[in-house]
Amino acid sequence: MNARVKHVELHADDDGLSPGDVMLKIENVSLSFGGVKAISNISFDIRKGEIRAIIGPNGAGKTSMLNVINGFYHPQQGVITFRGKARSQMQPYEAAASGIARTFQNVALFKGMSTLDNIMSGRTLKMHRNFFWQMINVGPARNEEIEHRLKVEEIIDFLEIQHIRKTPVGKLPYGLQKRVELGRALAMEPDLLLLDEPMAGMNLEEKEDMSRFILDVNSQMGTTIALIEHDMGVVMDISDRVVVLDYGRKIGDGTPQDVKNNQDVIDAYLGVSH
């Protein structure tokens, strides 16, 4: 896989953040299920405009960390600060409304619906007309739907999936389903996009395509991205910074090169320390 080429032209948002400013800060977060500690006193941050990778062996607590960030899990200890607002708990719909979108390790799409309709479902939070107007689909509601469909068509063009726009996603190969799920997340126009193993189960060509789209989302749309990925070649190519977890603990944090040379990280991946 080719080394990444990234050019980002971003400006300060309405929240006052400029590229490189801390968008999300995780401080001393711990999460337990009964007597099992999934996350132990972890701290790190995600900066505006970057691609931040979260890596580690199976069972390291990576998905649990994403679930804490977007409100699926509530940590017993610690604070998460997103765009200057500190919180200890947040519901998933609140995270979505605040600008955090998410894809999942296992594809979570409406299999009987078309590609277009699945991506359109990501616009739900952007729709302001009430159920009555949407049901009769005239006047303001009709105009709003047209506006949102235009946005969805832009995403379909961006992800190069025009040829499957009317195809039920249950009939699509796995790689294309993952691309549709990415499209649905992008339809929310997130400030922070969380990707849980976006390339799991893909062949080399599909991974290269997905890597390109992730880089384009980051550079062209200005979306900050945090991703979990097991393919270390992908991580090293597309990430700005990497945080490494092992058995719920943070054992490394820095640039891809820093992490690559970290002995604790090497030991964890080779199984030396356990």
C-alpha cells in the first residue's frame, strides 16, 4: 500500500477549534463489566483534522473505548470532553446530535433497503419537519426531502457507488456494504467519525479503496477520524497518531513511527509480555 499523501485545508469552526486543537479528550477513563476491567485508567486525545488510530490485540478494549466515546457504554470513572464540553455519560442519540458518527465492526445496515435509502436514513437528525408533514410529503416536507436526497446523491458520487444506488444492500458483496455504511455515517455530516474495523474481511483491492476514501473524507470533507484497525500496514500509511491498548491499558501513544519502535507494543503484538 502506498504511503499516504494528505493535504488538508481547514479553518476554525463555529466552536472555535482550529486544525490541531484538541477536539476530544479522554481523561482517566475506566470501564468494568462485573469483575472484568475492559478499560483501565486510559487517557488520550483526538485533535481536529487528524486520523487517529486505536490499535491493539484482540480483547485490548478498543471497541469498548469507541462505545464509551459515543455513549453506548458509560464508564465508572473518568471524564470525556468533546469540543469543550465535559461529560461522564452521554446517550448515543446525544452523541450523534453533537456531531459524532459511528460505523460498526459488523455491518449494521437495513438489508432489505436500497443503498440510497440506507444512506438517506443517516439524514434523520437533519430533518426538521414533523411526522405529519413527512407522511403527507407535500410543501415544506417535500422540499426538505429533495434537499436531503441531493446531499445523499453527493455522497453516492463521492464513494463511487452510483451503480448500486437502487440495489438492496443485502445483495451486495461485503466490501460494498462497508462502503454504504460509511456513506450513511457521512450523511450525518459528523465532526468526529468513529470507524470500527472499516477494512475487516476485505481483500487487498478493497482495502486500498477504503483507505483512499478515508483519506478523502479527512482531507476533502475536513472530518476528524478515529479508527480501529488490525492491518498495521493500513495504520502506518493513513494515521497521523496512534494509541495502543493492551488488556484495557494504554501501552503506547504517538506517531506511527514512534509506536512502531515502542518495545511494549512490539512485545504485546508478539505475545512476549503475556
